[in-house]
Amino acid sequence: MIRGWYIGASGMNAQQNRLDAISNNLANVDTTGYKKDIAVSKSFSELLIRRTEADGIIKNSMGSQDVAPIIGKLGLGVETNELFTDFNQGSFKNTDTKTDFALSGQGFFTVQTPFGQRYTRNGNFNIGKEGILETKEGYPVLGENGYINLKDKKFYVNEDGFIYNSEDNEMIERFKVVRFDNERYLQKMGSSLYKDTEISGPPHVAEGFERPQFLQGYTETSNVNVVNEMVQMIEVNRAYEANQKSIQSEDSMMQTLWTKVAVR
């Protein structure tokens, strides 16, 4: 019976982790370029139950034979296996702002921070006091040759990420867009920024078919579907309550065992 407590408690912990991920997704539904998190659970190894008859083995001239019949399997609970990020494309929002960009396809803008280079899908940029293209947090956006110095808004960007002066069509810079071998294992750092990990692999500049298409004057919305998240939240609450009731039932049975059976 005590095992039932642990199974119910592990189920409650797993559902709590799912609820935390869903709550975070809903809180960032209006965050530009946000990618939702998904909590994945796995069951502990199942225990194979056999009927005990001595040692359950008969030795004869033909070798050993297992005579203990199998009763069934007993689950030992569930745990959260991983929390991974879903990088599916979000929809595009027209802003008609020259410093707003969206990436159609996989890939990340590169941003310079005090902690090193970080990566983002949030193309909601602006021009800083020194004429450098920056994020809303003030981090410089990187081109393939360094900072992107625009000074004014007389520029345009083509589909491949090349930045041109709109007066003389002179090329200014090209956005540094990177890809990873295992993008789902990037680590979230807050402010829509990601950091590479050992599992994701180091970044490499996207070229050819790997390079996404640039859309100037647009931003990418989050890929969170509010209706789906709310449905999952209801499922989580019901699963949590079911685990809670199983613990209460186990407690009731243990109380009966102690007060009636054990006394005798």
C-alpha cells in the first residue's frame, strides 16, 4: 500500500511540472518570437509480478524451469523526462517598421551580450544612439562582419538578409543567421535569447537552403495556441486530482489496516 502513495505522489509532481510549462506558455503568448515549452513524462520501469512458490524454479535433467506463473505487471509511477522547446514557426505580424524583421524558416539572429553571443527569433529591433541595430534590451545585433551600423533608417533588407542603403543601393552588411545540429536542445536564457549547449552543438552560419527568408516590416508571433494550452491545463488539473484521490484512498485503506486488522 505504501507503494501506492509514492506512485500517486510521483504523478502529482509530473502534472505540476506540466502545469508550470503551460502557465509559462500562456504568460508569453504575446511575446514576439516566443517558442512554447513542452513537458514530457516517462514511466518508471515496471515490476513483473509472479506467484511465489518456493524459489519458483524446478531443476531437472532438461535444465531449470520457471514454474511461478506470471500474475501481471505493476507500474511504479511516473516522472518528468525532459522539458523541451517546440521551434515550430509562428505566424507573421505586419508592423510596417523598417527595424522589425521575421525569419521564415529555421534559424536565429545573433546577438552580442555581456555573457557572449546569444541567439533569438525575436526580430523586434531598433537603432541605438550610436546608430547600431539593437534589441529592445540594448544588445547589438550582429552581422557577418560585426555590429550593424545603420545611423538612420534609409535602408532596406532583401530576402537573403543583405542590408542595402536605399539611396545608392550600396551594401552595408549582411545579417549573421545561424543554425544548430540539434536546435531543440538550446537553453533558454530569458528575454527571448537562447544559448548553445553540448547537445545542441555549436552554431554555424546558415547558407543556401539552410538560410531562412527575411521579411522586413514583420515580426514573428509566438507559436502558443491559447485554446490548446487551456485544454491541456484542464487535463492536467483532472490528472492531478485523480492522483490526489488515489493517495486519499491509500490513506483510508492504511487507516483501516492499522485500526482493525493490526489490532487483532
